[in-house]
Amino acid sequence: MSGDGLCVDAANNLYLESGNGSFSAYTNGGDYGDSFVKLSSSNQLAVADYFAPSNQNSMALNDEDLGSGGPILLPDAVGSVAHPHLLVGAGKEGTIYLVDRDNMGQFNPTQNNIVQTLPGAIRGVWGSPAYFNNLLFYQGVGDVLKAFRITNAVIGTTPVSQSTTRFGGVGYTPSISANGTTSAIAWVDDTDGFSSNGPSVLHAYNATNLAQELYNSSQNLLRDNPGPAVKYAVPMVANGKVYVRGEYTLSVFGLINLIDTPVISPDGGVFFTNLVTVALSDGTAGATTHYTLDNTLPTTNSPLYDRPFVVTNTATVKARAFESGFNDSAVASASFILGSAPQVSSVTISSSHSVLLSCSGISGQRYVLQASVDLMNWIALSTNVAAANQFDLSDPTATNYSDRFYRLLELP
């Protein structure tokens, strides 16, 4: 059952799905290949009842194990007067079986004598479904996550909602977290990366509308990487946290308290001749802001910001906010450059229609000359080191354009 455990009811009966193998139960034998099996814990685990699909022999011959999936027992609230005690399960064929636990239907080679059969409702399953508030959640392999409504012992034949992301790999069992019957989240760990030693990806969906993905761990893999994927990993939810196992790791996901990113004023790209005064601000009450001037990442050991400061040399200011009990803020960055902004002071068109640009800047500094036809989309024409404070650049391709604009940018 792809790592899933057995189910147990209030009378301590155990339930399982079996895989390919010999099947002789319907001729009074003791083999139950590709079957739902009920074991009596009060009678030395003797088989108390069973159900095998009518195509059991074909399933065994074609390696379509029923036992790739695991069953779950459903609450009596979704049953009917005739069928109050239900279990549901599926296997490699992607057929969903709804079975009466009190009368499981056993075997009939021409029809399934069970509550309901939904052939092809999902793709193959290596795992169990999840249940929440009259909804069954199935994640098939090569399929999207699907939610089916079940009421009065009837499963809707089409999903009431489904996600948009298909999972490859093998082995998925969703988990549900909720605040009572509200704010439900469906969690699935995509382990498709197992074959390439890649990371698993934890997905969170609105359980009442699976098309709405709330989060996945690849959105910020540097922070949220669960580690190399491992097959049959089931997200476990407890005490407001989600536990995800990787091949060598156990990752714990939970809500994080974020601090606002500091704001640097002026916001960078500023040229100055003598000095520039820089101010930092942060919108999170109680947070402290630390900064650096050497392009390194700020830590709590970096200078503490308590008032505006003066920059007198070319520098990159980086700022980050910190507070106990919160995740550190993102890093704000702004560059301040000592000297005058580079300029194109004049443009001359030669007899061959090439363009010569007279420029001013700082001797020894690198500059990139860019051109545009609409002042929105710019392309780099050349990168140059100024031989003097006054220097010339050219554009031999100008003859291809009726109008062209130029700008000169200083490089770090």
C-alpha cells in the first residue's frame, strides 16, 4: 500500500488492500490477491470479509495492483441508511471503489457488488486519499490533485475542484489541515525529483478550491528546500506545523513573522561631488536596522542605524532589519557614486552617416554606451574604459535608423 498503514474500525477490525498474487477466495481458497480484505482481531486475524474487483484476474496478469493504494474508512455522516459504514480505495488502474464495510461484496466475475465503482476517475494511485468535510482528495501519478464530493453514500462522478499542477514520480497521499470545518488547506509533497536526486516540493492548496495554490516550497527554495525527495512521503500536520521527510532530512514548515524591508533614502544610483546624507527607515515596530557600506550582507554585528549618516566615497549601502522572534528582513541595497554623472555632451554625424559622441566622465572608469529607438528598450553598443575625463565613442550602425537615442552608464 505504498507505505500506508492498515485501517481499524470501532470493533477493532483491520482493513487493507492487497497487491498482485494468487486469488482463490471465491472457490473457498485462502488467497486474496488484488482485494480489499477485512481481518478480525478477535479471531486471530482471520479474514472476516473481502471484496475483489470483477476484473481481478486481468489486474493480476497486467500488473495493475490494487494494493499500490491504501484504503481509508469514512465517517458515518457520509453514509446512508442502507450503507452507514464505508471504506474507499483505489490502485494502479485509477478506479475508485466505495465499499460497505458490513457487507463488502466479495467477488463476482461479471459485476462489482459494492456501493459504487468509478472507473478511470483518477490516474494510478500509490497512496491513500484524504477526507475532509464531505470531500475526498486523490493525487494520482501523472495527474492533478482532485476533490470529489461524497454524500449519502454516493461519490460525485466528476471532481468539484482540481489543481493545475501534474505530479510525476510515484506515491502521493494528501493531508488536510483546518480550523474546525473552515480554512482548510490540502498539502501534497511532490517527490518527482527522487529519480534525479532533486528536492521534493511541498504544495499547499485551498481545499475548497484546489485551483488556488496558496504556497509551494520551490517559491523560495533557498529558504524552504525540504531536501532530496524520497518516495511515499506524506506531509504530517500537528500543532500548526507541517512535517516533511526527505531522503536525509526532516523539515518543519510553519508560519513565519516577517519584518518589513528597510527603505534607503535616497534610493541609490546617486552621483555626488562632496558628500551625500543617507537615511534608513523600517515599518516594523521594535525592529533594529543594521547596515554596511562595503557591499557585504548586514548582520547584527554590523553598525546599528540610529540616525542619518554621511557617505563621502563611492559605496554600496546595504540595510537589513532584525527583531527577536521574527525572520530577518530582506536586504535593501543602494549605490552612491563619487563624481559627476557621465554625459554625452555632443553628437556629430560624419559624411558616412556614422555617429560620433563626445562624452565626459572619469578617467579610468568603465562605461557602457546604450542606444534606443523608443526611450524604453535599450541595447548595449559597447563597453569602454575612459582614457581621460573627456573621450569619444562612435556608433557605426546609426545609418540603419531614422531616429536613435543614446545614454552612457557607469559600471561598477
